[in-house]
Amino acid sequence: MSPSGLILLGAVLLLGAALLAWLSIEFVNRRPEFGAGALFLWLGALVLGQDHPEWFVRAIAGINFTVPDVLCTLLGAVAALRFFRGRAPLTRRLRAPLLVLGGALALSFVRGVGAFGVQHATNEFREFYYFLSALAFSVSFPFARLGRHLPGLGVLGGCVLVVVALIHLVATPRLDLDHRPLPSAAALAVGEAFFLGWFWLRGGRHARVWSGLVVGFLPFSFFMLHRSVWMCLGAGLAALLALDPAGRKKLLTVLLVGGIAATVGVALFFRDTVARALDGAVHEATSSEDSTFIWRIEGWVALLGPGSDHTAIDLLVGRPMGSGYARRLGDSVVNTQEIEAGVIPHNYYISTLLRGGLVGLAALLLLYATLLRSLFRAHRRAPALPDAPCFLVILLMQLVYYVPYSADFIQGLLLGGAIALAAALPPFAIAHLRA
């Protein structure tokens, strides 16, 4: 083919790709539930191929691109389009911390590109980019269009992740700390599916058909053997007991009957496997030599301590993306090449502080404080409505989860739903008070 023919073919392919991208953006803009559902499907696909991460990575012009990069960019483009058109329903009290948080992390990325190059800056920015793009997408739609459907989507997403976990268990019939069917982010999503489903079933959507499955999410998430998820489940149950007095008796009954049934079932069919798995998980959590939580604390001290050489600018707005998180843990028995090479801090608050500075961390905490206050007030005014307590439980679980792990696109999606709900509250509150 002649050079002019190659140029023409390239132009046609480029225009075709641009047209396909635009059609995808407009489709998701009209049907946002498909965009939200795609996040759960991709999480399932990533977990299914977790032993082969190279499946999802392509090098283009010397930069590694992953499947979530493309999906989150698409959702981010939808959000940008809606913000540009003025269709994002945000109040000032919610808009300010969101803009400050996003701006602080974007500044760190821009500085990182200049200091370390696109690849290094992008590698660190992904930890925040997936979360922020899903958050922007979710918050750009009125609650009635997307947020109200998130509990049902969370239940369906939980079903997908349960199937993926069962596939892993069939392929590798072992259950211990080295063979957990789901990573922590997916195990948390399954656990959240229980709490989302608890309120979703009150809409009368085939409650008898779905109730058993929704209840089953709770023990299934527990047996994925992530102690951090156990803490989240405990926080969620405590919040549910406090925020849902109408369903408290039912919840206690479910926990009692379900606990007895699960204990009997495990004792009859999986006693040795589960006993060894739980014993290993508890021993690891309580052993000062083996505990992952101990080395994480040592890592946080190393990253923030006097030897970290943070300047005043670093403390205020963070270090550039690509600076790395390399640290030494002294005489810790779990000091590894991975830690010394700069694995993420395993604490979203510290990650935000190190890359967004005190400005970014304060914005994140202010956002959650504003949301919790707004949703709690709405719940007190109308305790019979399920939306506010549903997202209150999820927000509290997220705050616990961010201590040992980072936020991901599922948590960004759910946080965006909570923000959209809070943005819709003032008119409802006024109408309710006048009534």
C-alpha cells in the first residue's frame, strides 16, 4: 500500500475509533447503570485473571495501559461531559472538598510527570485515578438516575464475584491465607452487597427470591479470610443495628439462625478446611512476628517519621506522583524487597497525605464528615426511608477499610452515590418539614 493509502487508512481508523468512543460516551450518559455495572464486571474479570495480570496490560508508545484505564477514562469522559453541560447536581458544601481533593492529586500528578516522566507518575496515579473517575461518574448523575439503583447493582455485582470465587475454589480447592479466592477489594464488595441488599429488598423487588442470596453474602465475605474485611463487616453490622431499629429484630434473627446454620454446615462438610484457615488467619493477626498489620504500622512510621525528609511543601500539597514509597522497616522479619522497592503504604489516608498533602487529606475527611452529617440528619427526619441509612453504613465501612487498604473504583462508585443522595436532600428536607 502506498504511503498516501496508509495515511488514509490511519485517518479512517482514527475517525472510526473517535466515533465509537463518542457513541459509547453518549450511550453510558443515557444509561448510566450500564457504566456502573461494567465496573463490577471488570472487577470480576480482573479477579478471575489475577494470576495473569499481563492479560490486561498493553504497551502503547512506551506507556503501559490497562483495561481499567480505558473503562475509567470512558466513565470520566461521561462525567466531564455532564459537568461541562451543567448537569451535575452538586451543592457548594459538597463541591468544595471534591474539587480540592481532585485538584491536590491532579497537581501531584502534573508535578510527577515533569519530575519522573509519564510512566512513573501514571503508575502511582492509578491508585487514585480509578477511585476519582468512578466517583466523578457516579456523582455527575442525579440520585434518582443512578444512585438509587446502586444497591441493586451492588447485589448483582456481589453475585458475579461469588461466582468468580467459586471458580477459583473449584480450580484450587484450598482455603488459607495463601489461597484466598478473592482479594480484599472483591471480598469487601461481596460484604457490602449484603448491606446494600438489606435495604434494596425493601423495595419489594422479588424479596423472597433474593433474600436468601443476600443473607449469604455475609458469611461468604467472612470466609474469604481478610481480617480487614472482618473489621468492615463488624462496623457495618454495628451501624446497621444502630441505624435500622425497624429491622433490628430481623437482623438479630438472621445472624442467630444463619450463624447456627453456617456452623452446622461447616462442621459437617468443611470442618478441617475452615478450621485450619481460620486458625491461620487468627494466628497471623495476633502474632507480632507474622502480622501484616505490624509491618504496615512500621511502614507508616518509616514513611512519615523524622527520617522521611519531608519539606514544608511536601506536607502541605504532597510529593509528586512517581516519588515512590520505598522504606526500610529496620529489623522487621517481614522486611522484603517488595517493601523496599516501594509498594503502596496500604493506608489510603497516608497515601492521600503523601501525594495530596494535608490539603488533600483534609478535603477527603471533610467530604466524609459532611456526608455523614447530612445523611444522618436525613435519616432522623425520615427514619422509614432506606436510602440514607443504606449509604451511611457503606460510608462507615469505607472509613474502616481505608486504614489497611486503598480505595478502588467500586468504593468511588458507592461514595458518588452517597454524594448524589446528599445533594438531593435539601429540597426533600424542606418538603418534609413543610408537610
